[in-house]
Amino acid sequence: MSEIADTVAEAVEQAEQSSASRLNTVVATLVALLATALALGNVKDGNIVQAMQQAQANRVDAWAYYQAKSTKGHLAESILDQVQLQKELNPGASPEARAFLERKTAFYQAEIAKYEKQKEEIRKQAEGYEKEYDRLNTHDDQFDMSEAGLSLAIALLGISALTRKWALVWVAVAFAAFGVLMEVSGFLGWALHPDLLAKWLS
């Protein structure tokens, strides 16, 4: 009878070791794969952050340039007002003086039109930089969420290896799937963006 009990105990121990060995193999493989994905995502996210900084700098520069053109335009408008006032206050001015004021009027009207056209072009550039920043920010959020999902998955896999709980492995796989989905979306430029989660994490 004791031989049967010993045999059963030995079989149970081997089954437990075999199950633990399978669990450790699965955990080790998943951790290696997820760490690789995490590293690749961090490299891409770093490049996106640099591009965002450049787009932000370009946007600021463009709006500053727009403001400078606005200031020049206002100055030209003020001078034009003064020239026209001179024409009204001196109705009996000599023909040479009137011709001079007419030339100045035409010059400043052209300057105002030029600045308005330049402002419109600069405004479109600045708005383009803003759109580029927003587009890049969406992908930055995707990689941030990917990093969170993959990091949680790796932590849960570590705990599952210690506790030998397969249930934790499946929870880790769920977080990993979310992280991989966000990373793939970022790499492929998909517009997948969980806004509620992004707002909560912001």
C-alpha cells in the first residue's frame, strides 16, 4: 500500500514540476518577446517626440513671423492714414507735392496688400505645423499606452512565475495584446486612439 502512495506522490510531484517548467518556459518566452517590443516602441516613440518638438518649434516660429508681418502691416496702415490726412489737409498743395503723396499712397497700399498675402501664407504654414503636432501626438499617445500595457504584462508575468498561477499569465496576455495593438497602430500610422484612457492618463 505504501508503494502505491509513494508512486502517486512521485507522479504528482513530477506533474507539478512539469507544469511549473511549462509555466516558466511560457513566461520566459513572453517576457523576452514583450521586452523586445517595448524596446522597439521606445525607440520609435523617442523619434516621434523629437519630431513633435520640431513641429512645436516651427509652429511657434511661424506664429511669431505672422505677428511680425501683422505689426508691419499695422505700421503701413498708420503711415497710409497720415499720407491721406496730408492730402486732405493740403488741398492747395503744389502738383509735385500731390504727385508725391499719390505715389506714397500707392506704395503703402501695395505694402498693406503684400503683408496681408504673406500673413495668409504664414497662417496656413502655422496651422499645418499644428496639425502635424496633433497627428504626431496621437502616435505618441499610442506608444505611451503600449509601453504601459507591455510593462504591466511583464510585471504580471514575473508575479505569475513566482506564484505559479496560470490565471495571471492570461491577465498578462490581455495587457500584452493591448500594448501590442497600440504599438502596431503607432508603427502603421493608424488613427486608433482610446480618447478616454488618454484623457485619464494625461
